[in-house]
Amino acid sequence: MARADRMSKTSTVKAYIGPTLQGIIQGGTVFSGGIPPKAAAVVAAYPFMAGLFVNVDNLAEARKELKRAGSERNMLYRRAKELGGNQDV
């Protein structure tokens, strides 16, 4: 497979880096071809949650940002945790 083909496939693969939301989505889950309906419903109700779904191409950098206190992703994570997430960064 050519590098360009691999890159185009990985850019459509998303990882959820937020806290586990029981019965909806588990932290660290990777999705290919879109997110499941329950997770999509949460994003529709709480649009900030979209920031916790990242392209796997950017996963390492997103995880670093998540751990950086005061960063945008860190704040999104904390907001998600207030919705009932039960996982620490």
C-alpha cells in the first residue's frame, strides 16, 4: 500500500481521548468510519465533546495537550468528566 493511501485511511480513523462515559463510550476507543450513534448523540447535545475525538494522525500530540494543565483539551476533558466521566487523565 502506498504511503498516500495509508495516510488517507488513517486520517479517517478517530480516537476518543475523553473520560469513559458509562454505557456510551470508553476512553481510548478508536473508530473507523464514524462514531457510534450513542456517542454522536452526546456530541450533538454537548458540542464541546467533538474536541475529544481526534485523528489518529494527531493522537500523540493530542494526548500531550490533554495532560497539560489549562490547555484547551484539558478543559474539554474536565467538562466531559463533569458529565459523568470516570477516568483520570
